[in-house]
Amino acid sequence: MLAVAEIDYIRHEVNQKGEKYASVARKMGIDPRTVSKYANQEEFPEKKQQIREAPVMGPVKPILDKWIREDLKKKRKYHRTAKRMFELLEKHHDFEGSYRSVRGYVSKRKKELKADAEEAALPLKAIPGTAQVDFGTAPFRYHSEVIDLPYLVMSFPYSNSFYFQVFPSENTECLLEGLQRMFHHMGGVPRVIRFDNLSPAVKKIRAKGQRDLTDVFERFVLHYGFTYEFCNPGKGNEKGHVEAMVKYVRNNFLLPENTLVDLDHFNGTLWELAEKDRNRKHYEKQVLQSELFEEDRREWLQLPEKRFDCVRHQEARADKYGFITIDQKQYSTSPRFAGQKVRVRITYQSINILNEENKVIAKHARLYGMRRKSMVWQPYLEPLAKRPRAIKYSSVYDQFPSVWAEFLRNCTEEEQKDALRLLGKLLKNNDFSLLNEALDLASTHGHPSVEQIRHTFYSLLHQGDRYSAITPKTPVPAMPDITRGLSHYDAFFLEGRAGK
């Protein structure tokens, strides 16, 4: 049979230029009857490739394909070599072929399967093992108020499935924490994940689609090994599946507003909701989505041995009171770090402040919502006990619970020292609740001593008893009002200035 180019030449010379069969046959060195046959042929049926029987390799090809697919989900150093595959075939499958045959087949199939994986990166193709990611927003009831919170959705276009988790923000740390939770719950990593141009992942969009990624996102991608894609600016339709799934999740699982008490516990209930939703037929394929999801699962990459540390590091300079600002929220350090640079370790739920030796100065729960300032008192109490007069003219009093701020303002200098030392000893995990209760009870019959507060605190702590002041049996004569604290000194100086 002639080659396609030769047939094309015959049909052009005879049918379009009017050359005679014999003339074309002489030029090509073939029989004129062959020229006539191809010049007048009406149909050109598809060439059927002759499939040669492979009695030795045929039975083991599916086994080799399975091993190659498994290896492509792992790091390269964990891949089986062709030699190792040959040895396993001989040992476990009574293979009688040659190592050369196995090596040739493995090399060829690896190239073909890698090409298939690269094809999966084409946008909008619903290929098993690929995913899309985006945030949505829904209302929640928290402490009798309705607030809007973001939720992260990972959708799987091939199986029309999804997972989702709720977070306090759409920042980098929440994005990475959500992705990591999903990977480890799923037991694998999608080969290709398509994102919108989320600011937690993309610092800057450059010409020709190039992007500068945030450092922590780039390291996250390298750790888990997936291929990332980003939509073109203003082209949200390029991740249309996840956008539709964001609406589906809100309408079917997050409306009307859910009541939140513990966000982590609430998120733990969402896995089952997403998995139960797969027990319905795919809108086009008419196959259960749970079955299609298993096809997705078979194409995922293997999880790495260790989890990624979803943390961002940053330097910050403390102000004159020892506060630093992270994402427009203020966090205390220690008075001795006022005006100095400190290192900050930021996760989605914590702010840890470190000194130059990476030792922890203060630990804070990360602030979200309306609250602007977080105060950890322990580093402040000892220096304040030494210089109580100094805090009277600063804003530090404003950080105390109101009951303690009022009590300290009405103390003499020596009482302030004793009270601050007591707080330094009794305050644990920055929790004033029991100390507040002790001060309230001890103040029932007037301004209490530090020793009364201590006694009441330990009564509440160990016996649950409520402090009650001892009522004297004999009447006590009325005493004139006295002014406590240092406020009479302020009045004295003000009067003196007025006299001048």
C-alpha cells in the first residue's frame, strides 16, 4: 500500500492537473493500474492497526500498569525500578519473559501515563483526580449575634463531589489549614487544583499569566506536590464547578444560620454531611457520585510522611507599651520589649511572640472580628508591682477587667504592690474569671485587703465556698468617709496651681 503522501500526489496530478496514468506511473516508478486505482478511489477506510499477540507480556501488562500508576503518586525515590518489577513478576507471577521486554514496556507506559497526567491540567476538563477551590460566605449565630463567616470549598468536577470547612477569615493560614485538613481526611492529594487569584496564595499577577506566590503557599505546594492553576483575572467561570458548589453548600447545609459554640467541633460534623451527599446519581453520567468519587480517589497523589506546618513568620516592632500590631490587631509582649523588634509565629488560631533566641515571650489566641487588642498579663505584673505609680499615668489600667481597674485606682501605693504581686501569683492562662469573682465577694462590705481577696480566692478554688464577711455582734460607731488611693494628692496639686 502506498504512503499517504504518494496517494495525495497521484490524486493531485491526475484529478487536478489532468496528467495521464502512464505519465504519473513513469514518474513514480509504479504500475499505471495502481495510479488508476488511487486516482479514482472514493473511500479511504480507517487503517486498522494489526495487533500482534503478546503471549508472554500480555498477561502481566495490567500488573505493570497498576504498579506504574501507584508509583506516580509517590516521590520519585520511592518508585520501583524496571529491574525490581521484573524480579517481582518472576517471584510472584511466574513470569517467563525477559528483563529487556519488561524494561521497554515500563519505559513506554511511564511516558504515556505522564502525558495523560499533563493533559489533566487543561482547564475546565472534568478529569478524575482534579479539584477546584474557593471561599464562600454564610451567616452564623454566635453568642446571640448573627455574624458572617467564610467557608472553604474543595470540589471535584469529575464526580460532582465536595468537602468544606468553616473558618474565621480568608487569610493565608486559614486557606492552608483548610486544604491540609481536607487532604488528610481524604487520605490523598488531588493532582491538579485550580484556584481563583486568592490573595493568600498570589502576591502579584504579572504579564503573560505569570504570578508571584506568597512564600508559605509556595512551600505548601512543594510539600504536597500538586500542580496549581489560577484563573485569568476576571474569569471566575474558569472554575465554574466550585462556584456552583459554593452556592450548593450554602443553600443545603448553611441556611438558615447555624448556631456556633465550638468551631472545631462544628467543622468535625461537616465531613459526614459531604460524604452522605454523594449517595445520589451524577446529573449527566447517571452513576452514583460515590462511585465516581472512588475514581477520583484512585488518581490522587500519596500524602507525604509529615504534615505541613501552616505557619507564617514575621518581624514586628513593639510600641512604648510593648504592643505589636499584626493584621490591624494589637498583641502584648512584655514591658522590657517596648520599642524593640520581636519575631512573630502566626497560625490561623494563634499568635506566638518570640525573642531573638526564639523563646516564647507571650502566647495569644488570634483575634478576629471586632476585638482589637489581646493582653497577656503575666509579663507585665512583676514590673508593675515594682512601679505601681507608673501605671496610673499610662493606659495599662484600661486593659484590666473593670472590677480590678477600679480596685487598683482606690488602693494606696503599698496596696497596689501587694495586689499586683497577688495577681502575678494567682493568674493562670490569663483567665481573670475566678479572680473577678473573688474580688466581687471580698468587696461586699467595702474595700477589701489583699489578704481577704487571697482567702476568698482559695475558698472558691478548693471548697467552692462563698466568702462572707464576719458581721460583728456589737454595733460599730459610724466613721467619717475617707479617701483612698492617691487621688487626694492630685486634688492638692490642682488647688495649689489654682491659687497661683
